[in-house]
Amino acid sequence: MTDINIEDFEIKEFNTIIIGSGAAGLNCAIHLVDEGIDHSKIAIITEKLGGGTSFNSGSDKQTYYKVSLIGDQLDSPVEMANDLCARGAMHGDIALIEATNSIREFFHLVQLGVPFPHDQFGGFVGYKTDNDPKQRATSIGPFTSQKMGKCLLKEVQKKDIVIFDNHYALNILVDNTKKRSEAIGVICIKTDELASEKNLENIINSIKIFKARNIIMATGGPAALYKHSVYPESQRGSLGLAIKAGCKLQNLTESQFGLASIKFRWNVSGSYQQVIPRYVSIDKNGNEIEFLEKYFPSFHQLSKAIFLKGYQWPFNAERIENFGSSLIDLAVYYETEILDNKVYLDFTQNPVNYEETMLDPITIEYLSNSNALASTPLDRLKLLNPKAIQLYIENGIDISKEYLQIAVCNQHLNGGISGDIWWETNIKHLFAIGETNGSHGIYRPGGSALNSGQVGGLRAAQKIGNVYMKMESLNRDEFLQLIAPELSLIIKNINSVLFKKSLMNIDQMAPPQFWETIQDRMSKFGGIIRPVKDLFEEGKNVIKQIYNLNTLLILQNNNEIIEYLRIRDALLTQQYILESILNFHESNGKSRGSYLIIRDKLNESFNERYVIPPGDLIQFKFIMSDNILKGEIQTIQSQAGIIKFEWEKVRDIPNEFGWFENIWKDFTNGSIFQ
Ligand SMILES: Cc1cc2nc3c(=O)[nH]c(=O)nc-3n(C[C@H](O)[C@H](O)[C@H](O)COP(=O)(O)OP(=O)(O)OC[C@H]3O[C@@H](n4cnc5c(N)ncnc54)[C@H](O)[C@@H]3O)c2cc1C
């Protein structure tokens, strides 16, 4: 192996490094400058500028959530905080901060040019989104987050903040000699410098080291874990970075799933459902059936569920009974995952037994108010929302001629890294903002993810600007001494995975096969169906793969090193998610949020009962109970190499807001930031 001399590495130094260039990371960079950090002391490191979820995903009406601001509508930060955490497992103080600062961050975006609609009086109109009793939601159309990203990027460039593009962060450097561990830097690989053959020296040359007083993780959600996903392909996720650094994580059981098209990844929510399309399943022999009618007693009830799916997009354990809209997702899951069929939406014909007079009154009213009553789903869609058809045409799918393939897809992780009220993690000087921060609870109102990402960036910048603004930390020698072992280990690992021999007696895999095993495992144990059976054993398989990764993975060239690092990250993340799910089972957790809990025995002390879905879906009979665990948050952290769980009591929404003169003094002397 090539000898390395740490003195040969260039070390770039900044006050704050932000990893990730999505809406959360970019916004934070702007606020850091506003908080007084010189632009030359801030850097953004990113795998791909323009990649990630914010820049590449959207939906029928992509939503931003904030306190209601129009007309005589009564609202307040406390009311919004109540709604953010009403359904459980979210801290009240964090909810209050997200609600209070939603106004400031919303207007920040307006100032930067995001064209949120307002009326002739300047009132920002709103609508109701899921889990929202008011009309706090707003949108600029299907690409709200993309426009946010573009406006924020323009401002970052205007402020002359340096962006290190094509930099994959593989290690957050931590000084564990302190009483409370501190983040001190980041190790990256410059991906566009990797050679197309195997060459260790080239890898060593592509390693870039950054020293920083503060590090902000804005790396988005763990998007590559599931086979069926509506995250953009450019988003992979890096929760493993935080796990390796020693972060505490929370609510890893709480992911969101829903129906989406898979050739072009897009949620089939809103108008795609409101026009009552036909759901068909095609088996390997080409036989086609309309499978939904097996589970609903009448066309009336089926069409009502399809219509409601438009609003009730995420799969929801509470919407299965009484022919609720999530029964559709369950039936689609059965077709694709159990029967291995392909499922499609057909807009060219009505569902079997379709009769306009049999539609539910809400559907009729909605379609007739929208002047969209017509003879086929396609004709109704042309009248209701022609852009919805155009969007698919622009992405190579003509739904007036062909079926649209769909599946139950992973969309969001409500949990993630634990942060305090400044979004700082248990590691000092390490912050986590955006989707990588796990501030949300079991349910979240649509649009609250984008708000939370903006608020988190503001809060981290405020703490840094007021408390952590000085550069002084370790000197160069101290830094080099601390990071040398880490760097050697990285190079040793890369060398061993790259230059090993193929072994006949071990199942070695190329990256695509490895991803398949990771994703199959998530579908089986971490999707909408969560059986306890075999989960413990599967967890052991994950650990084996983590330990033996260097032997198991076959790489052809240097470019694939990034796949190795991503797989390592995904395995660690998977280990934490599956361990969290197992711990949830062991804590007698019930079905909630976007998943069904499946266990063979009922525990009567928690009033557990089975819910039995109709027909073949009986195999998904799942547990409901009184044990909602909504007053607690499950946290997971590795301590001395052992994974520890704690169920933290949810903190209440603060209800004392201080006396003006006193707060003014504390604000002026900076003590509110401590
Ligand atoms: C289909 C879809 C629809 C959605 N609709 C809504 C909605 O209506 N309302 C709402 O509030 N939310 C919605 N969301 C969620 C919301 O869009 C995301 O939570 C949000 O955009 C995440 O922003 P972010 O800045 O945290 O991460 P991202 O925008 O994903 O950015 C992450 C960044 O980190 C970079 N990165 C990751 N790992 C590394 C690494 N190791 N090294 C360097 N760089 C790295 C990536 O390249 C990227 O630049 C939706 C999500 C999806 C998928």
C-alpha cells in the first residue's frame, strides 16, 4: 500500500462548513452571512450542485406550511405548534420554534423572489393540507422547492460563498478527547477526479480535508434505501455520516410512503386521483385485472376512496378500516410485492361499474364545481388540471395513450438526527438541518418539511453567529494529529476493498446486487408492512454485511469507490432503522403513521386488537392498541460500541413568553443564544 504523509495534504479552513446544497443548506449559508460571519469563512460542500430532493422533486401542488396570515383567520404560533405536535412524538419547544419562525422564513423566501401568491390586498392566501385544521398551506405549483432552491442559490452566489461541487463527504471528524465531543472537520472525495481504473494514488490525491469550527449537516433524507422510491435519483442520503460521528438519532421508525409513478418519479396525488382513474394489475403472463373491486363492496365506496386518495396521499394506518383510502395502497402493495405483478393507472377508460350517478356526493360536487365532469378520467383531467397530463408528456409518458406504472413508494423520513433548540446535535459544533434532522413526529402536516428546513438553517446560523463565531479551535498540528488515524483507516479500507481477490467460496456482489439486498430487506421489514418475525435474524445479517463489506463488495474501478462509501452509509442507516423497528415491536408499539405492525400474538395488557383487511389482504392483519407511545420519542445512539435506546418524554410547548424589557436585555447581551 502507498505510504501516506499527512503533512502532504492541503487543509482548507473555514468557520462553518455546510454539507449539502438543498434548500436547507443554501438558506443556512445566507443566514450565516446575515448573522455576521464573513462570507469567505463559510463553505458549502456538495455531492452535486442542483442534485438532491429540493431541486428535483415536486408534487401536484408542492406545499409550504406557515402560520396563517390572511384576512380575519385566527391563528398563532402556539396554535400551529399544537397542530405540528398534536399527533405525537414531537417536542413542543421545537414545534413552537418551527411555528414562530415560519413567518420570518416565509418572508425571507418571498424577499428572495419565490412567487407565493397573494391577493390585491397583499394577503398570502392559504389552503388546508393534510393534518392541518387551518389554511396554513401555500404553494407556487408543482415545483415549490425547486424555485426555493434556485432563489436561495442565486443569493448564495451573490454573497460570494464558495461552493465545493463534486465533493462527497465521507467522514465528519470529531475530537473525542473533550468532555463533550466536538466536530472539527470533514474528509471528502472529489468525485470528478477519480480515475476510471484501479489506482490507489489517484484516490489519495482526490481526498480533500476541511478543518472547521462548525459543521452543518444538510444532507437530506436517506433516499436510496427503498426499491420503490419517489425521492429523486440524485438524492442518496448520508445518515451514516452522523451515525459514525456518534450522533444521537430519533424517530427512525417514522417514514412516509405513498403511491407514485416509478418510471418518472412523481406522487400520483391530487387531481390524478380526483378524476377517478382505473387501477389495473398485470401479471407475468400479461393477464390484466381491475383488482381494487375485490376489496370494496361497491363502486360508490371504491370511487370515494380513490377520490380521497387525492388529499390523503400518505399511506396511513388509520385509513384502512371502513374502506378508507389507504386500503388502496395496501392492495397495490399486495399486487407488486407479494404477487410480483405490475400495477398501473389507466386514464383512458373508466373503472368497471363506473356510473356518474354512483359517485360520492363530495366527488360530484368537486368535479362539477371545477367544470370537470366528463366521460373518461383523461377527459376529466384535461378539464381539471391539463398541466398534470403535460408534466408526464415532458417526461416521456403520454397518459392519453399508455398506462402509468405505479407502486407504494418511500417519500420522506420524519425522524433523523436529534437536535436541540438550535438544531445542534449531541456533538458540539455539529448541527443537523433539513430532512436529515428528525424534528417531526408520527404525522406531519404537508409542507412542514420545507418550513422546518428553513427554520433549522436560521437557528443554526443564529447560534453560530452569536456564540461560535470565532475560528480558534485546534491548531494545524493538533488537528493533523487527531485526524491521522482516521485518514489511515479510510485509505486502508479503500485499499482492501479495491485490491482484493475474488473468492470462490463467498457470495461476493457488485454494487447493483448489493443495493438490491439492502432494498429488498427494507421492503420486507421497514416499508408499510412491519412484521416482527425474522427481524432479529435479519438485523444480524446487516451487521455481518457491515463487518465484511470489504470482502463482499466487488469494485471494478476507482469511480465505484463512491458506491462503496454509499453502501457503507446505507448499511449503517439500515442497521439503525431496523434496530429501531425491533425496539418498537419490543415496546409493544402499535400500527401508526405510515406502517402496519404485524405480530403473531396480542398483548392484552395494552388492549391490542387485530384489524383484518378484506380478501387476500387478510395476510396483513395488523395490530392497533391503546399503546400509542405518542408522549415519547424513541432515541438511538451508540455508546462505547453498544446501541442504546431511550424513550424520551416529549417536552411541552412553552407557555411563558417573558416580559419585554427582560427579553430585550437578554437578547442584547446574547444570553438567549447560550
Ligand atoms: C416527491 C416529493 C414531494 C415532496 N413534497 C413536499 C411538500 O409538498 N412539502 C414539503 O414540505 N416537503 C415535501 N417533500 C420533502 C422535501 O422536499 C424535502 O424534505 C426537502 O426538500 C429536503 O431538503 P434538504 O435541503 O434537507 O435536502 P436535499 O434537498 O435533499 O439536499 C441534500 C443535499 O445534500 C447533498 N449530500 C447528501 N449527502 C452528501 C454527502 N455525503 N456529501 C456531500 N453532499 C451530500 C445532496 O447532494 C444535496 O445537495 C417532498 C419530497 C419528495 C421526495
